[in-house]
Amino acid sequence: MSRYYGSVCTMSGCLTPNLGDIVAAPFQGDSCWYRARVLGFLEDGLADLYYVDYGDNGEIPIGKLQILRSDFLSLPFQAVECSLDEIQPIGDAWSEEAMNCFDSLTYCAEWKSLLARICSYSQSGGITRPQVKLFDRSHSKSLDIGEELIRLGHAARCPQTAGPTARDGLETGGKSTPTSLQALLNDVAGGLEGDLVAGPSAGGLEERLPTSGPSHSGPTLGSNEEGLLHEDDVCKIATDHSDPGM
């Protein structure tokens, strides 16, 4: 993808993005190209972007955005939004100190894996998100990230909602439907219609998007599909800059 969009002939294309479009975009301080969703437009000519494979947000000049070839959508979005199970902020929102502590406990942007156990699922605005427990098992320890946030005074325990557990199905139209992380990824891929793509298809897929992530200067890695799924709903993830309870 970076090889294709780094070519001179590609850069000559003109794009007028719309809210919600999936586009090809660079990342600040990075020469590579990534898939991103347009979240909004700022007064200084920048586009507010969400990088769908890494969970990062960024602001890029609108003129640098490119039409995304539809064949680059063959890989499902790799970032899966989730939140800590039964954990909530002390006040109405997460404090700066709490988010900094979460970043430190989860080795944010340091490319270290954590263990995640999917406990339940929540639905909001038509989106299903896993509720997870995160564990740091490096150096022969087993640290529950949520419990550590509570112990340090940055979070509080909240009662578990009545939402479906990882073993249950979601109620859809009176019918129970099995739910898994793979199903969430499939839903994302299956829900991509032409109006999400800011442009037509072109040629064959020359380079699949990396599931292991770019160099450290690129977007930090969110929950990645590779190595995620396990038959008892345990997955290894690397964290991004998101809040503890997204």
C-alpha cells in the first residue's frame, strides 16, 4: 500500500473527502500510508482521522489524503475497540493521571503483548464492543491492569451489566446469534459498502497491509487480528493510546 501511494502518479489524484469516508492517509512523521476513517474537518484545513488498523487518531492536511483502492479493503480493519470489564473512572471522565497510568501499565507504544480475556460484550450506537480483562504476564508476574488501576486510585469498580457474556449470543430480532471477536471482524468486513470508499477500484492488490504493524514511528498498534483468536476467548493484544474504558 505504501509502495502504491508513494508513487508520483498516484499523488496527482485529487480527493474531496466526506465525513465517514475510508481513505489512504500518511501518519504524522511517517512516510508510510495507512487506511483511515474521516471523523471530521478542522478550521485550519486538517482532517481529523481514525486509523482503522491501529486505533490511533491523527490530523493530516486534507490535500494529502488519497482515494483508497477498494481492493485494499479486502483485509478487515485490524483495530477492535474494547473496554476494561467492570472498570469505570472515579469521576465523570478519565483523568489525565489515570490515562497516563494506563499507558504505563500497558507499555503503550512499546510493542509489548498483553493477555486479554473477553468477559462480555456491550452494545452502543449499533456497535458491539468486547469487555475485557487485561493481564501483564511479563517477567513471571500476572498483573490485572484493571485491579491495579483501582488499587492506585485511578478507577472504580462498576457492577457488570446485563449484556451477553463471551459464551452467550447477542439478541437480534428475537433470535440469539453467536458472538465472537472473529464475528466482529467479519461484521466490519461485511459492512463495507461502496459509499464508504472514497473512490473506485484499481488494479490488483500489490501489498497486503501488515498485521504486525509498521515501524515505531507509525501509528501505535491496537488490537490486531493476528494472534487474537483462541478457542476460549483469550487473546494477546498490544495497546494503543485509547482510554481504559473506551
